[in-house]
Amino acid sequence: MEHYCAYQERCHKEVNQKLYDMRMIPEAADVIIVHLIENNYLNEERFAMAFARGKFRIKHWGRVRISLELKKRGLSKININRALLEIENEEYNEVFNALAEKKVDTLKESDVFKKRKKFIEYFLYRGWESHLVYEKAHELIK
């Protein structure tokens, strides 16, 4: 389990699931998890920060999607908020604007309303804030 956690940052839920899949009895799983935490193999704050940075920089997810994914993994609100602070506002806005420009160029729809709809759905699914998406849609698609 040390190797499993050292290979990549993990959250408690992933480690619990792995131990369950290995058919580990609950008492032994608890002992293993305590050992991993004490030896700093398992750290939820570190996991949350790495997750947020990676999903933003690699997959270009917005804060909303990152937050929902971290909640799904059972992280606390405090850790989620700290993780979201890893994303600089300037960089966040630059990435969003660049993605928006690129997406508008790829949309082949001739009807303005359908084009806006596709644009908005694309960014909302990826977790960008709705006020940013709607403003940008009306700014770029006329």
C-alpha cells in the first residue's frame, strides 16, 4: 500500500476502496490507513492540491467541476477551498479566454442561438462558472 500511495497522490476513499477490493478485514484496513497517514504516504490536503492543479492545467476543468469531483471523493470543505486557492485568478481567466476563443473557432453552427448553446454547454460541463460562460458567449457569438 505504501507503493500504491507513493506512486501517485491518493485520497482516503481510494485507499479504502483498494483495501476493500483486496478483501482486507476492516480492522486491518484501519491499521494500514493509520500507518500510511503517520508515515505521510496519505495526506488529503496534498492530494486535493495536486488534484486541483492537475485537472486545471491538463484537462482545463473549471473550479466548479474540480470542487464537485473533490466532494465526490469525500474531502472536507476546508481542503477543497485550499485546493482551489492553488489556481491563480489571472491564470484561470487567461486559460478560460484562450479556450473560449479556440472553441468559438471550432463551432460550425450557422444559427447564433444553437452556436451559443453548444458553447455554453461545453464550458458548463467542464465546470466553468456560469457567469463567465454566459458573458463570454454573448461577447464572442453575435
